[in-house]
Amino acid sequence: MSVIYCLYAKIYLFLESMNSIFRNPIIEWSSLYILSILLMMNLSAILPRASVEKITNLVGLEVFAVGLMLLIIGFNFIVFISKKKYVKIIEDYRNSEYSAVSGFLVFLYVAFTLSIFFLDTPH
């Protein structure tokens, strides 16, 4: 199972377990948005170190950020939501023997992403 599938599945299963509190009827979309936000947080920490100044000067930082977020959401939509691919991914993950290890790795990824975004990214 690939890393992005594991992230999506773990987020989906977490939201599904919290459904009695959140009352979320569209868990698959919420998982998609959370995964997209995490990926955008990673990119926002990496991109200032890359040479994207020419692009951001040309179109503006806000337009670039919104465009990048739409591209990430569109990519995640194609990978997970279209043709209900998320159903097979979730079922494969539920039957996985590495659930505890992957859950811990997903926790580390989220913690690392949040710490880098809030501690390292220039605001």
C-alpha cells in the first residue's frame, strides 16, 4: 500500500470512528480535504527554499497558493473519490496486518508536518 493511500485510509478511519461526535455524512470528502491541507502545509514549508520567486512575482503569492491547493485537491479527487476508489483503499487497509505500525507512522507524519509548518515557515 502506498504512503498516500495509507494516509488517506488512516484519516478516513479516524473520522469514521469520530462520526458519532462530528456527525459528518461525507467522510470521504473530509478525508480528502484534510490530506490536501497536510500536503499544502508540507509544500508551504518547502517552497520558500525552492526558486519559485519568479512564478510568485508573476502571478502573485495568493494566486499561486490557491492554484496549488486546487491542483492538490484535483489530484486527490482523481486518486480517491472518482469511481469510488476510496472504498477499495479503505477495505484493503482494514484487512492490513500493519495497521498499528502505519497508524504510528501517520501520527508521526502529522506531528512532523504541523511542527515544521508552525515553527519553521516564515509568516
